[in-house]
Amino acid sequence: RLRADHETLTIRQLVDIFGPKGHVLLTMFLVAPFLQPVPLPGISTAVGITIAFAGFFMMCERPVWLPKRIAKKVVEKHLLLRVCSVLESLLKRFDKLVRPRIRLIFRKPGLNRFNGFLLCLHGIVLSLPLPIPFSNFLPAAVLFLIALGTLEEDFYVVLTGYAVAVVNAAFFVALIVVPYL
């Protein structure tokens, strides 16, 4: 937030600032505006694809790489500060609930690969330009919970993210099936 007060940043610079936990921090940063029931189809595609890239590289255990077109995108200063403010308020709400639990499981590469796969998959789902209520919120909630749980090494939060992923899958299956009924 301190750098955002003084300069505009590109997505590449944000990733560099986030460092080794860049996959999940980038995800949390980008998904914050979507944690509301009203869809944002205009920007969800670019954000979803960026998160999908981060998840893919987390799955491959590689640093975040982004296409030049996305990496060079400048995040407007006012937007950057607003997202930081939303994230700070969200993290304060979760502060008493989230703490390191079952940390040993985070040392195993399989969990981080699986979480990277889910970030990639739900990033793609988020990128769908659907003007339907909750079509951005549910994948955003999955992304936020898995990223937060991974960042704080709280397996209970990650499990909650998995549960919301099941709800998200049911929601999108219903979107496909209901018109045929």
C-alpha cells in the first residue's frame, strides 16, 4: 500500500513486490473487487486469466509469469489504493479466525499443486463474461479462501475453500442444466 501511495504500478511490478508468495497474494489482490454478488463482466475476463496464469505456475511450482500484454497493464493509483483498502478490511475481519493450522501438510508439494490447479480452474471460471448474479462471487470466494488459507498455512480455511468450490460447481452445473429442464 505504501508504494501505491506514491506511484502507479504495473501488474508485473505487483507480482515482483509480492515475492515468493506471489501466486496467492496476486490472487487475493485481484479477486478482492469480485467479493460481492454483483458481477463485473467487463474486467472479470482479464483478471480471471491473470489468476489462471498464477494458478498454473503455482501448480508447476514456478514463479509467476505473465504475458507482456497483461504484465504491462498499469493499475490505476486510485483503483490500487481502493483494492488495498478492501483487502485490508477483509483481512482484519478474518484476523481472529485465520491462524496456522495443520502446517505440516503445506510442506508437501501435492497440496500446493492441487491448490494451484484450483486457482487456475476458478480463474478460468471467473473469466467467463456472464452477467448473472453470483457468477463472479462464487469463484472469487473460492479463490480468496484458498489463497488466504495457503498464505496463512491454515488448512481449515483451505478446506472451506474446497467446500465453496463444490457449491460453485453445483451453481454452474445448474446454469447449464436448468435451461434444458
